[in-house]
Amino acid sequence: MADTASLTQQYDRAANTWGDKIRLLGYADGYLGFLTGTGLRANASDRVCDVGCGTGAFADGWRAIYGPEADITLLDPSAPMLDRAETALIRRGGTASKVQSGIDDFCPDQPFEHLLMAHVIEHVADPHAALATLRSWVAPGAKLWLVLSKPHWCNAIIWLQWRHRTFEIPETERLLAAAGWRLDQTYAFPSGPPSRTSRGFLATAV
């Protein structure tokens, strides 16, 4: 697994083309499908944080559903990624708060109702500690929309560049429970690269 500074530098370099790749490979549509496919509806004014937002595809899906009044914080250690994520959300109307930080160094001024996080836990040194930190950002009943890499030969190829982990459902459920989250649903991406590389998890803070 790459160290945090090295990983951030990789994302800085990739920022210019990252958003286009995410869309072309179907991940932006996949995140939108996850947000609408669980049957859960949020309040448009809920406070939302996209953790490790990259170029903002997950948060952009949220705003596409809930509109410009959605209160979204973008969190990422990469400044170029944050700039592109902010631009993507502004195109849909409204504003977004932009915070350049990793998980360990961030402390919100008030709790979030929803946390979005796609393909971040795979890269942290201690997944349990990261999930526990996320739990400290929310009140009981808050939702975690988590997308993780799953075992598949496609991820073996991706590992050559990113040195990431993969997670099976039972391991993920144990990690969530130990960190104060209850797994409510899993989500299978229906097509394209997301169907082979990723799985969605909807969890509730307990």
C-alpha cells in the first residue's frame, strides 16, 4: 500500500483527467444508481460530506438528486481534485464547502447526516480506525454510503498502480460493527467496470 503523501501526489497528477475517466468507465452513473437504488430518501437540506471526494462524482450524484440546496462538504487531501469537485458541483447550482484534509486531521463543526465515501478505505493504514473516526463525525441514525473494492481479477490489475485492498461482505460488516456502524444493505452495481470492481454498502450509525 502506498504511503499517504505518495498517494496524494498520484492523485494530484491524475486530477486533470480523473473526472473524464470516472464518467467513461461508468462510476459516476454507478454512484447515482447506488444513491437511488436503496430506496432511502434523504432530506434535501441534510448535511453531507463526500470523504476523499476526488473530482466529486459521488457528491455530484447527490446534488443531481437533491438539488442546489444540498449542504455538501468536499473533503480530500488533493487540492487539484478538490478544485475540480467544487467546479462540478457549482455547475449544478449552489455551493460546496471545500476542505483540504485527510480523515485523521478533520474535525467538523457540527454533525453530518450523511457521509459518502467511495474507494478510500482501501488505501488507509487502519480501516477500523478510519471508520471509527467517521462515526465520531455523526449522530446516531446518520447514514454512511460506502463503496469498496471487491475481490475480482480486475482489481488485481488496478492494484499494480494503486496498491489497494479489497473487501468481502463479511469482513466489511465486521469492520463497520466494530466502529459503531450497522450494515443495512449491500448494493451490487449492475454493469460495466463498477460491477466487477466495486460493491456498495449502506450503514447506519448506532
